[in-house]
Amino acid sequence: MYGMAHRALRQMMLDRLGPSVWAKVERETGTGPADLISLCVYDDSKTIALISASAAHLGMEVDEALRVFGRYWVRFAELSSFGPIMDFTGQDLVTFINNLDRMHRSVVLAMPDARVPSFTLIDETRERLLVRYRSDRTGLETFVIGLLEGLMDRLNETGTVELVDRPGTAIDFAIHLDRS
Amino acid sequence: MKPVVTIRESQLEALFRAYIKVDAALVVRGLGPFYHNRDTAVIPGAQIAELFSLRHDRDDEHAPPLDVAIPAMANTPERFELFCKRKNIRLAGIVFSTEDGGYLLALNIVPEDFIIEGQGLHISDFSQIDASVPALTLIGMQRALLAEARQAAIDLANAQSEALELLDRTQRLGRYIVHDLANYLSIIRLNVANLARSGGSAEAGRAAIEAATRHVGDLVLSLERLTGHRDVEAAPLPVDQTIRSNLAFLAAALPADFSLDFIGSAAQAAVRVGRTELITMLTNVIVHARGAMPDGGSITISTYRSDRGPTDEADMPGEDWIVIKVIHDGPGIDEEAVRLMLDPQVLARPDGADFPLRSVRTWARSIGGDARITALPETGTDICIYLPISRDTDEAEPLSAPMPGIARQRTARTLRVLVVEDEVHALDAVVEILRMDGYSATPACNAAEAVEALANGDFDILLTDVVMPERSGVELAHEVEARHPRIGIILMSGYLPDESLLQPHWSMLRKPLDLSLLSHALSAAHAKLADSATA
């Protein structure tokens, strides 16, 4: 993954548990400043080790830590230099999800090693959005749930997200919106 | 004019997000989604000339008014540009006449410049085929990446500054620790001297020495934490539970055309390692497997308990191991690849990458275990990681701990051990413990003394410290093995030496010495000698 993910995780850990715990995570995983450069691509195993170590310090299972991190990631991205691109992608949940793949295509042009997922809005009602997720990475379901929760936070929506189906290699998530 | 195509409303919206339909009087009758929720006053019923002017109106007073320009440009290929009077918005497209005598202004937004910030534009404002989107996003990405690069440079500079500060603090702390150690040392010496005198109180002296050594132990722990030398806080970790709860996460290291399964049969067996260490190790194994399986496949992790160790020589009655077995059904690696992978003289693969499995083995050995890799050409690879099961929960440490004995296997003759250690008190202690347990132990204070002892007598085992002045234990081990190939080598050190300098069949013990691991290593060496004598 790109180093930006590592920077986001570091910031989340700094926010939650402070610098001494993050220093432990770095020590446990052999991580240093050279592993935190946004524009560098690192092996996924590095990211996995960092998240696993962070989960242990947070007192969470890895899946729960992934979900928390997914939610945090959206907040981190919007406050970072990439904030204007997120604004450009959309100002409401439906528009944002519909435009995510277009935005990701441009990301890949600028960052050729990025392995971006695909999100398709396959059904929409006032209170429920059905989103189909495809990725060549596996095991990140809870991270995606966190991402969608983070998007709701960002776009002033409240609700819940659940994994509802696994058609083929895709995964379907339902976003239940509190719009009564 | 006969229409070439008929276009539906939805297609019109998709192609021309900012289209406007006007009637013959140039009153707005329909409009594209671009104007929704945007304060442009472009609404049905509005007069187009009140909302827009021709783009070049700003610079050219002689530009024709819209009620002239629109009919004139209808059905021509000429580019038609409009400038919004109310907002800083520029639109461009072409004009069609419609059957009802009106006009279709087929327009799209034209960014004022290619910077996202401040324009209030969104991807949805552009048609699916509009090249402005990748242009805007790419420039936005470039600006973001430059900002990130700038931040990374600042972070690295700060990290360097912090490192220097940390070095300074560490040096200061080191001086405090030296000071404290010197104090405790003087307490120990004083009380040893008192004990040596007949008039001294043996109990008071013993208590003082015990207290001083406890404090020294605390200082060592502080130093270990300070240097990150080892995870002194690692509690016994249930292996099955840990792998199971991290399985989805481990699978995240694999592309979609892989499957990862886990069969845990080790029940509650625990090992004394950090959770991060264990998961990082497994990740390394999986990353290796992924590299060996270009067409994908299945990887299975299984665990079980075993009373047989990683090598036949290491089998110890009563010893208990947890074995983590990783098998995959890829094309596998051949024996030569395994040999290269484990040969410490080979620093890296020809493509420059490190060997992940070698680091797995190094890690396993550092905690008293080992790793065994078996090539199964064309059918896969079998990787077994042996870790000693922690029995801490069964063994409560007594308040006044007696020195644990070494559970030595009884054999026909006494094992002759040459102990090399430059710290004379540590040397005395190890020699005494070995002798109490029936070994024949000979002390040597340095490599030169060891070589001399070997010239004057026969030994079965060389047990040597690594960090010594003049000649290191590793250098000594190489020299001794060259001259006495049958001798068993056991190294002991507070630090893990460079793996590439070690022979794979040597044993490595970490200081402070764990006597059960020393027992294990000596027994293994003993068993090996017995086997070779039988053969």
C-alpha cells in the first residue's frame, strides 16, 4: 500500500493512544520514518503488521481495528492534501459513491502502483443503498464497512452498514440510512 | 433537415450536463442537471439573454447579442461559448434548432482553470467522456502529492532531529544506569567481602546481595526496553486463538485467486512471543508462498502439539512443542532453492530480495524454536515452525528461587564442555552449574585460552559467548569447527549476531541464559554425538 495509509494509521494511533504507544508499534514492527512516506509503495505485509500491532495496543481484534481505521481514513483523507479531490468527487452519498470509480481512475493515472477497489451503487431507495465492492485484495470487509461509515460521517448522514451478500468475487454492502 | 439520430432526455443529460432548451423567444424551457442546486438563476421561464452573454463579450464590445448569435450559429459546427453573468461559469458547446422552432444549446462546463479548489465543481458536473475530469483530478493529485512530499521531507528532518535528541537522552540515561550499576556492584562486593569474613552476618549479606541483584535485574529490563532489544512484556500467547482471530487479516496479504485455510489442533497451547511477532512471521511465510504461486492456489495453516522437536537430535522426552505447519499447492521450490534460502553465506536472492523464510527461521530460533522447510517439487512446499510451548502458567516462580538444575540425559560417558566467557563471574557460574549437573566443564576467559585448552584436551561441546574482546565467539566457533569437525557448537549472547555469519547447525542461546534452553541445547548436542558414535 502507499505510505499514506501508514501515515493515517500513525495519526489515528497518535490521536487515540499518544506517541509512546505508537513508538512501541514502530519498534514492534521495525517501522521508521522511511516507511511513512506517502508517495512510496510498501508491501501489504508491512501494512498488515502495522495494523495488527496497533490492534493489540487498542485492545481490539484486527477486524474491529480495521473498521475503526476505515472510518478514520475518510476523515484523514479529507483533512489532508487530498481533501479537494474528495470534495470534487461528491457532496452527497449517492453522488460520491457513483463517482468513486471515476476518481479512482485518475488516482491510478497519477499513482500507477495503486490497487484501487471498485464501488458500484446497484440499488438505491430513500433509506437503503446497496453498494457492490470489488477488489483484488481480500479480507478487508470490515475496513470497507468503516470506510462507508466514514463517508456517512463526512456527508452528514447517520445509519448502519452491513455486509449482505457475496456474489462471485464481489461483496455487497447495504447502507441503512436514518432518514425517517 | 432530416435528423441523423434521435436522442433521449437521459442521454442528453449524460452527454451535455449543462444543456439549455429555449423557445423561439429564447426563454428557457428545459435545462440539464448542472444547474440543480446551483445559484445561477437558470430556471424555466428565464430569459437567456439576461443570464448569459457570449463569452467574448468581456473583451469585445462588438460581439453580437444572443438573440442574433443563437439563430445564426444553429446547426453549424461552430463552437458556442457562454459566460454566466451571475457566477464565474463558462459553458461551451454547439447550437441545434428544434422542431418546435426553439433551440437546444448543447453545453458543457469549461473549467476556468484546471485547479479544483475554489471552483465549486464536482465530477458529476461533467459528462462521462469529458477529458476535463482526468485533467482536473490529475492536477489535483499532483498538487496533493507535492504537498505530501513537502510534508514527508519536513517529517524526515524532524525525525532526524528527534533521533539526535533521543541519542543525547539515551547517553544521559546510560550514564545514570552506569552510576546505579556501579553502586549496586559496590554493594555486592562489600557484602561478599563481609560474607568471606567469619564475623559477618551471612543472612544480612545474602539479603543485601539479593536486593542488589534484583535492582540490577530491573536496570537490565530498563535497558532492554530502552533499546527495544526484546519484548520483555510478552505474555504467553494462545497460538490457535491468535491465528484464528487474525485469519481474515492474513488473507488480506493474498490476491483474490488464493484461498487461505486454518486447521487449529493445538487447543490452548501458548508460546511466549508477542502477538505482532507471530502475525508478522506468518505474514512473511504467506508472502513467500504468494511469490511461489504465480497462478494462485490454496494455502493451509495448521497447528498441532508435538513431543518431537525440529530435528531428530533435539527430541527430548517431556519437551513440548507447538508446530505451525504451512503448506501450499503451488509449483513449489526445489531443493537447491531451499539450500540457497537457508545458506547463511547467500545474502539475498539473485533479484536482490531477501529470503522471508530465513528471517522466519531466525525468529523461531531466537525464542528457542526452529523452522524446517521441505521442498516438494511440483507439488508444493512444506514449512514447519517449531515453537516451545510456554509452561509459565504451570510454573509459579518461588519468591526465593533456587537455581534450576539442568535436566540432563544420562549417557554412557560424561559430556566434556569447553565454556568460553570473558565475564569471569558469569564463566564461573556457568561452569559450576554444569559441573553440579554432571558435565565436565572447562573454563576459558577468551578465544586464545579456548584454543589452548583444545590443544591440550578433547571436548564434545564448545559453549561460547559471542561478544568478546580480540576475537569473537563466532570467529572462535568457525576456527574450532574447522579443526575439530565433530565438536558441537553452542553460542550465547545478549544480542542476536548477524545470521549470515552463523552455521545453520549451530545452536544459539540468548542471555540472560534460560537454563532449560541450555539444557535443551546440550542434550541435543549430546544426542547428536551419541548418534554419530553409533554410526
